[in-house]
Amino acid sequence: MSTLYLLHKPFRVLSQFTDSRGRATLAHYIDVPGIYPAGRLDHDSEGLLLLTGDGRLAHRITHPDRKQPKTYRVQVEGEPDEHALAALRHGVTLNDGPTRPARVTRFDWPDVPPREPPVRYRASVPTCWLEITLTEGRNRQVRRMTAHVGHPTLRLIRWSIGSWQLAGLAPGEWREERIHLPRRDAGHDKQARHHHRPRRRRS
């Protein structure tokens, strides 16, 4: 059995445990020794971050051959029309090449947790929430894709990685799951999970 930790990474927190410049890190929120992120989430993005001390489990989560779908809930500037949504769904060409097709839908999410500082409000500029699911993980890909179709990202929250979801975790909270890794890789992994109450590190 391996242990996986699901953390709701807050805005402007680095996906690492130390920083020479004194910025907020994961150490402010989770104090389990010997773990590290399986993948990363940008400093200015929020949401689900997976951590483990098991290299084999981390490899299974992050290796490109696994094509773990990642779903983001994204607040963008303006209201994308069907042409812009179709472009995102079919793939756009960025400076590092065309993106794979993505699943993109408009999303009404009234219960978004508050962010500090909040997204700047401008009465003359409407905003819209999208849910975007990718099967690749380029640097700042979602932000570059929405900017490409004329709708810059204002807020980005990663909701899920594969079957792991952010549900039930407030910013800064985490929970652990016990994972059973099969002896040999198969087309689909069988995972036994035990859910624990979310926890928040107290400073």
C-alpha cells in the first residue's frame, strides 16, 4: 500500500517545500515528512495537488504515457462565443505546437471559495467560468489557450487529476488516501482507497 496526499493548494503558494525568497510554500500547509509533489501547479493557480513519498506511484501519476486527464475550472475575461469554444475543443496552435483536443464547457460555479487577493472586478468587462479537461500538461497551457482565443484567464482552479477530485477540501486543507499498486502495470489500475477527514496545518 502506498499513501497519496491530496492538497488544495491556495493561490500564490509554491508547489515546493522551501524557498530562498521567503514566499509561501507547501510547508505552510502540510507537514508530512518525506513527501513531494507528483506534478506541479503554478504559483498563481489554485486547486488539487497530489503528493507522495512513493516514486513508483508518482511515476504512474505523472508519466505522459498515462495521459491522466486534468480538469480545470477557469474564470476568463469576457464571454467566449461558440467559435472560441470550438477552437479550444479542437486544439489551438501555440508557440510550442498544436494542442490536443480538449473537453470544454461553460460552467456555472457559484460556490467558488474566496481568493485573497480577489480577482479585480470591472463592471464594464463581464467574466465567464469554463471547465476545461486536458490530456497533456504543457507549461501554463490553460492560460495560453484561453489567451489565444481572446479570453485571458483571471482565475484557475484545478479540480481533478484522473479520478482524484478536490471535492471537500477548502484552500489549505488536505487528506490522505491509501493506494494499492498492482504488481505489474495493466491497462487500468485497481486502487483501494480509504478517505480521511480533511486536515489543515495550524500555524
